[in-house]
Amino acid sequence: MAKQSNIKILTKGIFKENPALVTLLGMCPLLAVTTTIYNGFGLGLATLFVMVMANVTISLLKKIIPSAVRLPCFIVVITSFVTITELLVKAYAPELYAKLGIFLPLIAANCIPMGRAEVFASRNSVFKSLLDGIGMGLGFLLALVLMGTVREALGSGTLFAGTDFMITIPWVHENPMIVFLLPAGGFFALSLIIAALNKIINRPPPLSVGCASCSLNGACASCQTGGAGKEA
Amino acid sequence: MKEFAFIFISAILINNIVLSKFMGICSFLGVSQQIKSSLGMGAAVTFVMALTGLITYPVYYYILVPMQMEYMRTISFILIIAALVQIVESLIKKLFPPLYRSLGIYLALITTNCAVLGVALINLNEEYNFAQSMVNSIATGLAYTLALLLFAGIRIRTEHSEVPAAFRGVPSTLISASILALSFVGFSGLAG
């Protein structure tokens, strides 16, 4: 891997290699919880915390973990932080806990933290891994909020529902397109967002769902070259 | 018997794990390019889900609950699944080489498939007893297979169609998934 400046490490996760919108990882929570901005932001924050902590811990342990059993070790580290997050959310934001439901513990099975652990944290310094965790976590958070915005605005005609800053969109609120709150609308909204990004930045559209198709993520050859989905 | 039928139909049609609960999306989009690979993946997932249901139930109720360590369920379940996949893979490789050649590659993909962990957690959240958990686990595996098969059928037909440049690839696949999910909304009336 070429040497990258710290700023680049931080920003590549947000834009150029956005885990959700460019490399198409972690699709399950991206589609499932984003019926409102509030839910998307909550899960994004939880994932961000898990990724930063897991990246730092794995980077600290990289010399101790034997490479033959590295994947189970990563799983244990990531799931530990997921459990901590689960308990914290349950204690301090019980409403959010109820809304996110099963998708909070399922962060443990999200391919993004696992992929970053394998591709980045296990081969870079602690500080760089911290930046990478923040960048990738923020990128995922951004994608969740974007999805939440589209679906909430079209599906219920509000923005920021569930917070103190709730905005009602005049006409749409009376005539909401409820389909956007249904599972079908999740797929549709994501499709529109990816297509719009393709159009705006004029990139060649991703042809396959990169590393996402291999759920044991980091272990596959394409992840190890550092580019989930790049081979497409 | 009636409740088993209800759990079974609900898991397959009404609350389809892929199309209405959004679990296992990654493999749903990744593996569903051919009918044959969808069947292989579906069979492997169903098998692992059934085993997961079989093992996580006693582990939770006879080990974690008496020790008051319910909060350890995510860690213990994910390790059980990872270990299970490894064991099943070696066993099949040794005992049924032809089966391994057709299922082997899919087994390795399952470890962190969120649908498998998801079904273990759903069994707990719904407070199913052992028999109900087993029915739900197997039905969820079949639901996953059904979604994959249907989607593979659609993809084969739309693969070579002309779509606007920006929609080529993943966006058009997602639109197909959206329409398929919409058709499953029709089943929600079955719940009564």
C-alpha cells in the first residue's frame, strides 16, 4: 500500500472510498433503519464508535495476533465493542434502542468494521487506524443520513422527526409516498442515490457488489489488495 | 400445529428475511447472478441456520441465563456461528466430497452473513420455545433461498437490457429488488 498522508486517510472514507455508497458494503443496516434521519444518525453514530474503537484496538494488538487466527480475533474485538455500544444505548437512549432493535447487535456482522480491520488496522499505526476508523465511520454515517433524508422527506413529509428540530414539508406531509417507508422504497431510494452519484461525479458505475458478496469480507483476495469492489 | 404453520408462513412470505427485514442483503445482491449458485448458497444458509437454531437455544437458556450473562449473547452467538461453519465445512469436505464441491465455497461466505446471526436473535426476541425456534430457523433459511432464487430469475432476464448509463449495474439491480420487495407487500394481508 502506498504511503498516504493523514488527511487523505481521513477523507478517503468520506468521499472517494465511501464504504456504503462507493464500495457498497454494509447494505443491510443502510436499507433497514433509514426510515427517518434520527434512526439513521443513531445507527451511524453507533457504528462510528465501534469502528474507531475496533480499529485502534486491533492496531494495538496487530503484533500479538497470530495471522492464522486473525479473523476470529477481529470478530471478538469488534463484537465486544458492539456489546458495549448496545449496553450504552440501552442505558442512555432507550427509545433509540427500541427503534434500532436487532440492527444494533447486527453491527457485529457488518462487513465494514471487519473489512477495515483486515485491510487497514492490522497493517498500519495506531494513529492512522484511528483516522481511518473516523473517516470510514463518518462516511457510513453520512450515507445513512442521506438515505434517511430522502426516505423521510418523501415517505412521511418531515425532516428530523423525533428530535426538537422537526420540520414539516408542506404538501408532501399531507400526501406522503408511503412506499418509501416500506422495504421496497429502501431499495428504490438507494438505487436513486447511487445513480445520482454516478451521474454527478461521472464515474463508471460499479458493476458488481464488490467485497459485499463475500461476507467473510477481509479474507478474500480483492479486499486484501485494498479495494473492495475495485476489480469490477 | 397451527402456530408452527403460522411461524412457517410468516417467516417465508410475510416477514421474508431478505425482502422485508433486510438481512443478508450483501449475499442477496452478490450471489444471485445464477440460479445454480443461488440454490447452493440457499441450501448452505438453510443448513447453517438450522444448526444455529439448534445450538444457540440451549447455549442461551442453559448457560447464559443461569449465569446471568445475557449481554454476552451477541459475542457467543457469532463465535458459535463462526465455529459451526468451520466444523461443518471440514466435516462435509471429509464425508461428502461431491456435496463439498458444490456447497463448499458458499459455506465460507456465511460466517458473518447477518441473516444467520439475525435469526438467532429473532428467536430470542420473539421468545420462541425450542420447537418454535427450530421451525423459525428452517423457515427463514427457506425464505432466504426463495428470495435468492426469485431474484436470480429476474436478473437473468434483465441482465442484457439497455438502461441509462447512470443506472447500469448496481442501481438497476436495486430497482429489480425494489419491485420484488413490493410484490411481497401483498402477502402482509395473510397475517390477518
